[in-house]
Amino acid sequence: MEPLIVLLPLLGSVLALFLGGRLGATLTIRLTTGLVATSLVLALATFLATAFGHRTVLLPLFPWWDLSLLRLSWGLLIDPLTAVM
């Protein structure tokens, strides 16, 4: 659920860019607004579960730098502090 918070608005902008002319202005506006609103609802649900439920979510996305003693990776960390921010 947490990656969708970031990916849904991105999907809306890509769809508006490539299909906006074919879908028409009204449908494009409704589609992008709906995806952003869905992202808002997911973000609020994540906020409530994390801030008040004291839950921490770590979603590793992909490795960035992998050495024998050091491993750095990209990911999403959602804890009570980041949920408030």
C-alpha cells in the first residue's frame, strides 16, 4: 500500500502526458484528480496506522551500493516521526 502513495500521482501524470489528448480535458482532469485523491486516502490511512499504532514500515526498493562491508540501498521508511512530517 505504501508504494502506491508515491506511484499513483506519478501514474496520473504519465497518463495525462501520453493519453491526455485522446481522453479529453474533462476525463483527464477526473483521472488525475482521482489518482491523487486515492493517494491522499492511502497516505491518511498510513498516517493513522503509523502515528497512533506505533508501527514502522521499511520497504527496500533496490540496492544502491553493495560493498563487502557496506550495503546501502534505496527504500521507504515510515515511522511515527516521518508520518507526522
